[in-house]
Amino acid sequence: MKRSWRVMVLAAAWMVLSVGAVSAQTTKDLVGTWTVVSAFTEQGGTKTETYGPNPKGILIVADNGRYAIAAMRVGLPKLASNNRETGTPEENKAIVAGSIAHFGTLSVNAAEKAIILKVDAATFPNWDGTEQMWPFTLVGDELKFTVPAASGGGTAVTVWKRAK
């Protein structure tokens, strides 16, 4: 009997601590530099690695709420012309499909447990001037957010770790 009581107390304590760990949260909790761990997109029941198995990316959140994100596939094609303005259609398509960058302001809506991004400009121009609301969790040095309407279609989930 004593043992089951202890187990229940430990379980309750773990739940309280877990809820506290993921319920950030203010913009200040996200300030800093983050590197991408993984990025997946789900569309039509198919889950794919958005930027391949070893994506590269950075998220920077300044203490004034400004943010910048860049994420990309490893091994994007080099341009044969060595001039970004004269890439072939195939080279350009691979680069656009394998990368995203945008910047603007970021805030946290604690009630919705969501990041609010006001996008100034993006390499996906359809997001220029829009407001994006992305549910997120923050546990320790791991940030995970969901993009309900990903730039390539479907729903995207990206996991970041705080840079040391």
C-alpha cells in the first residue's frame, strides 16, 4: 500500500513538473539561437523529411521579438554558371524546394500555446506580410513547432535545439 502511494505521488509530481516545463511561455523564453534537429511534412497520409535526413537551419530570436529562420537540405546543387541569377530551371527548382527563409517579428500566445510570426518577407513570397500561428512546445532546450499550412503543402513539424 505504501509503495503504490509513493508511485502515485511521484507520478503526480512528474505530471506537474512536465506541465510546467511545456507551458511557456513568453517570447523571452525563445530568445537566442536555435539549430534545426529535424523537419517532417505530412501530406495525404505520407510523412517525408522536409529538408532530407540531415537538415541544416538556424532560428534566431532577438530580445526585441525580431526573428529570422533559414532551413535547407544538405547538398543543394551548385550552380553550373556560378551565378545565382543564371541558374538552370532544374537547379533553381531544387534550391527552392530544398530551402526556406523568412524574417519578421515573433510573439507567444500563451493561451493558445502558439508562436505568432508576423512575416516581413520570405523566400516563399505567399507568406510576405502574413501572420502565421504555429502551435509549439518548449521543453528544456528543445523547441518543437507545427506549421499547419506548410509552404510546400501539408503540415510540417520542425524540432530545434538551443545552440550552445
